[in-house]
Amino acid sequence: MTATVYESALPLPRKGGRHSLASLVVDSTAVIQRLGSTVALLSAAESGLLV
């Protein structure tokens, strides 16, 4: 599940293309935020807060 979240949050460059440093920073931030919300949801589910 975590790998799927990571892959969907990080767009890959077109074939032969390269990410600029700025876009990598933005992409990394999006990945961290998405993983953080996923961890929060999993924690809530484990503690019985979600039905």
C-alpha cells in the first residue's frame, strides 16, 4: 500500500526527460504529505476510530 501511495504521488519525467531540482523538492514534499496522511489513517483504523 505504501509503495502505491508513493508511486502515485511522484510523477515520473517523460522518457528522456529530467526533473529539475525544484520539481523534485515539490514532488518529495507531496510524497511526504501523502504518506503522513496515509499513516494517520492507518493509525486511526488500528485504534478503532474508523468504522
